[in-house]
Amino acid sequence: MPDFVALWVYLASKPLFGLTATLSVYVLAMSAYRRVGQAPWANPVLWSMLVLATALVLTGVDYGTYFAGAQFIHFLLGPAVVALGWPLYERLGELRQHWHRILLAALVGGTIAAVTAVGLGALFGLPREVLLSLAPKSVTAPVAMGIAEKIGGVPALAAFFAVPTGVIGALSARVLYTRMGFGTSEDDWRVRGFGLGTASHGIGAAHALQVHPSAGAYAGLALGLQVLLASVLMPLVFRWLPI
């Protein structure tokens, strides 16, 4: 047993520990997700987060040590978002035809996401810094951190709010859309994907891409539009908004 502990301590101190642990846990979670028919409760991102966080706490490995290896995957978030552009390129004709509707939907959806978050927070009497950190919760975490810093929020809190927003959206999307009467036609998949990308950023877009190519394409489009619109408009709006 002491030899095993010594080996574990040695391996946990190496940069490849975080990379290997993350990939291994996610592959297992994805395998389980497919085995249960992609049930929402088995979302691989959620279970990977829970398993890794629990393992770090139980083994006493600090986050900095883990992230030394996991940062290689973190770096790939950028190229992964760019890769979502390919399904969009395949639907370029649709985008050119409906660009004004798409832009309006993105603006309205992003506004509702921010206003409801800040409004509910204010209703519960949350401090100003927390409210400003809540505003960009539906934008992907790295961008949300930058926006929060610009408008007077706390970047770490913005990332904290953004991650569960994406996970909750991915978990609840199928049930909500079914209850709202959306089916499985091509148009319905577009609406499903766009709504999920608008409300739940990259995690939602990744889930949509797993379910249907059109849903994934429009989720990626919504994600990109939210990043662009929120980055430009939120600093301008909150500069004059009395919060």
C-alpha cells in the first residue's frame, strides 16, 4: 500500500496527470452516455466534472497541479469553437437568406438571458458585483470573464455562473423542447440548436452537435453571435445602467 501511495503522489505531480485523467474520465462518461441512449441525466460533461472534482478532493491534488496538464485541452476550446464553422459553411445559403431574422433572434435571446438573470438576482437582493457577474452567464466562460471585468463584475464569479448555465441547458433542453411541442423536422432542429446555443453557449452547442447536425450548426452560430453581441453591447449598456 505505501508503494501505491508513493506512485500515486509521483504521478499526480506530473503535468500529464491532468491531461490523462480528463481524457480518461470523459471517454468513460461518453461511453456511458451512448449506452443509455444519450439520456439528459447522463450528460458526459456534467459527470466528468463531478468525477474529476471528487477525485481531486479525495486525493488532495490541488487544482493548479491538475490544470498544468488539463490546460492542453483548455487550449483546444478555441479551435473547437472555430470548427463549428464548418456545419455553418455547409448551410451558407440558408444563413444569407435569413440573416436578419437570425440576428434579431440572437439579440432578443441574449437580452432576455441577461435581463432575467440580473432581474432575479436583484429580486433576491444580491450585491451589485454579483449581479454584474450574472449578466454574461449565457456567454461562453472565457468571454464572460472578460465582459464581467469590463462592466464591474468578478471574472471568477462569471465563469462560475457560466459553466452550470451550459450544463443545465444541455440537461434540460430535450424535455423542455418536447413539452413546448418542437418535433424532429429540419426546421425544428434549427430552432432547438439556436435556442440552446443562445442560452447555454459552448456546452449547449456541443450537446446539440451530438444530437443532430443542423442543431449543432445553428447552436454554433448562436454561440458566435452571443459572443460578438455581448462583447460589444454589454459594456456599453452597463456603463449607463443604474445598477
